[in-house]
Amino acid sequence: MGRVTERRRVIRIRDGAVSTRPDTLVAEEPLEIRLGGKPLAITMRTPGDDFALAAGFLVSEGVLASADELANIVYCAGATEDGGNTYNVVDVRLADGVPVPDITLERNVYTTSSCGLCGKASLDAVRTTARWPLDSSPGTPVRIELATLAALPDRLRAAQRVFERTGGLHAAALFTADGELLDVREDVGRHNAVDKVVGRALQQGGLPLSSCVLMVSGRASFELAQKAVMAGIPVLAAVSAPSSLAVDLAAETGLTLVGFLRGTSMNVYAGEHRLALSAAAASG
């Protein structure tokens, strides 16, 4: 299996002084995901947690919703002409009775911003495919204190082990409403990091994640909001901006969407009912 980091020679210039040294970089390799032996998707990712990434991707596609729907995931031997295993191709087998989507070149993949669908079609696709309402928690609906929310970016950054060595990875983490870190994954692609945490939750029988907060290290795109909704996550927080379509999706599905979460400052774009706001602040 590929390494998470690799070493490369770099010319370092500091205040006019020139030197050469090895530098630690994030590894980036393609991962082909096959479903029942047929090619489904290719994503550029940081090697590691590949099975979780594939499982999480299929959650966001609406194919998987529970661990018992997944038979197994394996690396494909013979992925190269000489029969070698690159560990860059995985094959997902669904459990008996789980419907296999039609895999064609024209299939409707709405998980990427380049899929060609208009905004309304993208919103409709998620709304009609999502398995759970976002307030499906068996207990009290999720409610989070602002101080807890404000502490999440620092907790996420502290858990980013590879980022500390490379400075080149996105991260996604699951927290409880009380701010307890449940899981964190890193990847060169922000969408892959989310797929990895969602996929691990599916493998452990944890879906829907109806009591969790998803914290991401970058912006909140439509794709990330969609992945949160498909996993039953009620709160998505990001350190940077959301897109307009992400806000529209949050408003339509009831997702709590927080952007520009930096220290005690944040913007709440939708789902403010889950945040412990004072009546004056909420109305003002």
C-alpha cells in the first residue's frame, strides 16, 4: 500500500540563504473504485483508509446505508498488465439483495460539482435519495453550545498528525454535541476526508450519525453538505465559506450549516435551531 507521505529534494531559500534539503510531502495517488467488478469512479487521494473511503463514497451515492448492506471490499490483484497489485484499485461487493445501481457512462452521478446537473436537480437528487431525516435522533435533538462549536477548529487541528509534518492535507472530524472527538481523517481531497470518516462509521454500524457534528478544515461545498445529509449528520461546520448551493441544500434538508468558524466568530447559514443562541441574538 502507498505511503501517506513521501520525501522529495527541495531548494530552500530563507532570507537570501540557499540550501538543499529533503522535504516531507503528502502522497497523492489515484484510487479506482469498482462495484461488483465494474469501474465506478476514480478519485485522487492520499493512500490509507481506502476501504472506508470507498464505503463512504457509496453512502454519499445512496448505494449503502448500513454495514449489513456491504459484503466486502478488497484490493484488486492483477490491476497491472504484469498481474501486480498497485493497491490503487478496490472492488466493493454488496450483500445479497442490495440493489446494484446501473453503471454506465451516462449514469447520473450528482456527487461532484462537475456533474453537469443544474442546482435544482442536484438538490432534488439528494432530497429524494437521503435515507434519514436529520432530526432522527432517538433522544433529544442535537443542540450545541456556541463555546463548544468555537473550540472545534483547534481540536481538529490538534488531531491532524500528518498536516503537522506536511501542511498539505484537508481534514474532517466527527464530534459529539459536547465537543468530544470521535474520529478524524486526513486526505489531499476534502471530499475524500469526509468519505473516510463516514465510511468508517458505516463499517462500525454507526449510521445514521444523527447525534454528531461534522467539522471540516476548508470550505463547505455542496458536495460536503450532501455527504453530511446522506450520512444523517445534522450539523456541518467549516473554517471557511460555504457555496450558495450548499446553503440552499442546508435550508431544504434542515442541515445546520456554519461557516467561517474561527475562534468565537462564525456565520450561521441555516439550521440555527440547533445552536444555543439567545432569543435576542437569534432575532437580531
